[in-house]
Amino acid sequence: MASRLIGKKSVGIKQTLKAIKQDQCERLYIAEDAEFKLIQPLIDLAKDKSLEIVYIDTMKELGRLCGIDVGAAVACTLREIC
């Protein structure tokens, strides 16, 4: 795994859910220690849209990968718009 997510990204449940619904998400990242009932709708939607889901061990690690100083339950990389 890279030391950081490259390119534009969305971090957090609300923003990531919005990006998935708008078909802007390229790949979904989920922290394995995030509260399941909060992230389940994102997992279901990502599967419906055939998005790749990458699981990260902890919220702290996902936050670090996103370049923020706090943990993150979910994040996604955004599609490049041509």
C-alpha cells in the first residue's frame, strides 16, 4: 500500500457517499475498525456500482493515508474528469 492516496479524494462518510451516488468514486477505502452500521450503506452502494473496495486496518491509518491528522472511517479516490 502506498504511503498516501494519490490524486483527488473524498474523506468521511457523508462526502464519500455523495461521491459514490454521483458516480465520481473510483475506489472506496474502508477502515476495518469503523462502526459497521455507519459504513454498511456505503459498502452496499459500492457493490451495486461494482466499485473496488480496499480495506485498511484502522481509522488512524486511513486518516494518515488521506493526509489528515485524525482517523477516517471511509474515503474514496475520485475519477479524473477529462
